[in-house]
Amino acid sequence: MFEVNRFHIESRKEYERLIHITSEQAMLGRVTFNYQAKKSRESLLKVRSVPNRRVDLSTVNELARTTINAVSRWGSNKNFEDEEG
């Protein structure tokens, strides 16, 4: 009947991948935050990694999670539109 089109993260590894992709996009200038998104930017800067390059999930707060999910969804939708058009 209807196809479910939800964005679901299956594992910690996949979530860490999204965090690294978001940070890479920010470093490349593909993601920018205006002055009103100061708290989003600060919450992303508070995310830390442990010595083996894994993300310390205890440092990821709810605002950082929301931002990471939004950026990753936006990126996947943009790629999908590029492939179609």
C-alpha cells in the first residue's frame, strides 16, 4: 500500500559515520550555520572522540543529534535529487 520512507540508524557504527560526514561537510564549507544557530554550532563542537577515533557518545547531546540527523537527511535528499534531475 504505502512505502515507509523513514530514516533509521541501525548501529553505532552508522551513527559515527554520520557524525564524521557532518564534520567533514562543515570543514569543506558545505554546511554553514548562521548567527541564530549558535547553540547548534556549539553543541557540535562539544562532541569528542576517544583515542581510537570513535565518537564518545556521552558527549553528543540532543541538539547535536538533531543537527547531525538533519544534515545527513538533507545531504541524502540532495544527492537523490541530483541523480533524478
